[in-house]
Amino acid sequence: MKHATFLIRTAGLADFDAIVDFNQRLALETEHRISDRALLDRGVHAALTDPDRPPSRVAVDPVPGEGVLIPGGCGGSMLKEL
């Protein structure tokens, strides 16, 4: 059995759309509701840019173009192909 190896890195504004997408999908899967996009945009932007908040992390496949982006805290069903 092959095990996945991921690199953990600090999330940046380049990850903004993927993180918002994950949050929308997570809310739909776990709470059975569609989240307000504008509210998610504001929250994710604040999480990524507010220096008083701890840094957000993402897990990425070390092979460019062959992996997934996993925002911290997301389960396996939230994986997004890059």
C-alpha cells in the first residue's frame, strides 16, 4: 500500500479561492447548508492577512500538478485535485 506524503506550509492569498471552496463544501457536507460566499470571503481573507491571528496551514503534494491542497482541519472528503 502506498502512503501519501504531504508538505505542510503556511497558506497565503494564492490559496484564497481553494480555502473558500473547501469551507463551502465542508458546510454543505457537515451542516447541509450553503454558506454565504461574501461572509466566507471576508473570514478567509482575515484569516490569511491578519497578523494577530495564528497562520493558516495547508498540506500540499510535493509533486507539482499531481496532488491535492488540504486546508488545515479538513477531512478526506474535502480533498481538492490541483
